[in-house]
Amino acid sequence: MMGLAFPCLEILQLETSTACNMNCHYCDYHHDSCVAYNYQMPLPLVEKIVSQLEECETVRRVQPWLAGEPLLEPRMPEIVEIVRKYCRDAEIVFFTNATVYEKRDMLMLADQVEVTVSAATPETYMRVHGKPYLDRVVKTVEWLEAQPNHPEIHLRIVLTERNLHELEAWRRQWSRFERFENVATGLLANKWRPAAGLELNSEVKQVREGRFSQQGRAPCLFWNLAAVNVFGDLYQCCSAVNNIHGNLNRMSFEEAWRRRVASGRNTETCRVCPVRVY
Ligand SMILES: C[S@@+](CC[C@H](N)C(=O)[O-])C[C@H]1O[C@@H](n2cnc3c(N)ncnc32)[C@H](O)[C@@H]1O
Ligand code: SF4
Ligand code: SF4
């Protein structure tokens, strides 16, 4: 069975485009004005990668974005078509800032949509995300939930010292959805410690409880995730982007993934990683 060729692999994350319209202050990728660069993964490379996973039974999710905003990827309908052709049993999940209201139709392509909105008031939204777009997010979410057969909708907050005080208001505002509350990992790695009692990361909790991975206990949040950048480099994970195990233009997915699994998390980033479970 081909699935055995890719141990630990459950999520494929492809950086189809780097475009983003925001500069969230906690973002690992776009701290500054992010219109400065905009690269795209060529569609033949998208197809080359996903076609190698056609028989892989363990890939249960494909995320066709990484350091960017999926609503700003004009080729998303074609990308989704390619992914569905090969990874027939995998769900397609978008994480989105939901601010590009005019492109909202694109959200209907996904099986699941995770909306990141890290504030409950316009003032704090501006301080965290760098743009005055909270009303657009609310409008997009209300539009999406009004669509027949809309994808499952989840809400996400990334917590920092700038928005912690709005956590309760945020929970009330979005109480009708399943929610994920994560602490900014970059800040954590830099020794920031939020107030005691705060659940550090709702997904890490799932990993700890063995609910995250279907292949046994995962050692960290992103161990089961293959993250590939626009140029075809397979990262250690979406968090450890300085560690590259191979380029998928030149190497098979299987070989690069084998190298990654063999790496055993012996990197500087892994050593201090805040979403490491053991
Ligand atoms: C990089 S974004 C890409 C998708 C989309 N632009 C968005 O913001 O939802 C994916 C997710 O990573 C989160 N994220 C970015 N930087 C983070 C950090 N330092 N710590 C934790 N989560 C972070 C974002 O808030 C978002 O939920
Ligand atoms: S919207 Fe997403 S990709 Fe863009 S800056 Fe914010 S977290 Fe980063
Ligand atoms: S321990 Fe390493 S591989 Fe695991 S999530 Fe952290 S940086 Fe990524």
C-alpha cells in the first residue's frame, strides 16, 4: 500500500502564492508591508506534487496556501480542481483573513474555512492586523454562513499582548462557531509568556490528548504536515522554514519526505519550538 511510503504524513500545505493584503504584527511571514513580493507556484509543479500523493491514503487534508491569503490567489479554482483530481479523499481547508469581500465566492471551493480574526473591536483589530477591516470580516462570515451547503466554518484568534484583553468579548462574538485560540508562536519562542491560566494553544491540547493525528501520538503540532514553498522547497514544517529537506522540482516527494522524517527535529527551531509536545 502506497500510504506506507509516507509515514506521519497527514496534511499537505502548498504555498501556491505569497500574496497578502495585511501585515498582522504576529505573522511569521508578513511583518511589514506585504505587497512588496508576490510569487506563485507554477501549476505544473502543483500537479507534479499532488499527483505523487494520489495513492497515499494517509493525506486527509490539503491546505493550498501558506504564507499568504488564499482569497488573493486568482488561480484557486484551477488549483482546487487539480487537488481534487488526485487527492480525492482529502478535505481542502482554507485559512483566511476574510477581508477580501469581493472575492468571497472563492470560499465556497473549500470543505472547511478557518477565519482568522484576532480582535473583537475595530481599534484592536487595527493594532493587530494593521488594516481597518474588521467590518469586512464580519460581512464575509455572515455572507458565507447564509450560503446553502457552505463549508464548515471555524474562527481563529492568535493571541498576543495586544489582544488578550479582548479574548472574552471575542468568544462571545463568535460563540456560534467552533473556535481555535492560539498564542503567537514566534513571540512564545522569543520568551514572551502570556498570563497564567490561558490555554496556550487549543490545537496543541488536541495533540497532547492524541486527538490530532490518526497515526499515533504526534510529537509536535506540525509533525504530520508537509509544507512546500512557492519554489518547491519542502520545509521541516511551516514553522521551521530555514530547514529545507529537498526541492520537489528536482526530487521526488517520497525522497524529500523520507529525509524530513529522518531529520528527527534536530534543528535549532525545533529545539525551542513552543508547539512541541515531547
Ligand atoms: C499564515 S496565515 C495564512 C492564511 C491567512 N492569511 C490567515 O491569516 O488566516 C495562517 C494562520 O497562521 C496564523 N499565524 C500567523 N503567524 C502566526 C504566529 N506567529 N503564531 C501563530 N499563528 C500564526 C494566522 O493567524 C493564520 O491563522
Ligand atoms: S493575513 Fe495571514 S498571511 Fe497575511 S499577514 Fe496576516 S497572518 Fe500573515
Ligand atoms: S518541533 Fe520542529 S517540526 Fe515540530 S512543529 Fe516545532 S519546528 Fe515544526
